[in-house]
Amino acid sequence: MKQTAVEWFFKWFNDNPEATHKEYAEAFEQAKTMELAQRIDAYNQGHIDRNNNKFKLPKLNQNETND
């Protein structure tokens, strides 16, 4: 599974404790750009699946409900 933008930023944040405010802001902007790209990819994949009649909802386990 690919790393999410939030996971990337959290790791970057922990790996760079001495970073300046500017560097934190730049990393945050990069994470926001990554998040947008991930959302676009997810939308496009869903759109492709729906148009190919491959989009299916996951089956719920017996113990789960649709509340």
C-alpha cells in the first residue's frame, strides 16, 4: 500500500526536528499537494471502475452494521 500524504508528513516531521519554520511550511505544502494528487487518483480509479461496471461495495462482516 502506498504511503499517504499524512504518513509522509508525519515521518518527515519526526525525521527533521531541527527544521526551520520555513522548511516545515514547505513540507506541509508538499504534503497538501500529495494529498490532492492521491484524491484525484482515487476519484479517477473509482470513475474507471464505475464505467467498467467493476465498482462493488465491500461485503460487511456478519458483526458489522450499516449504522
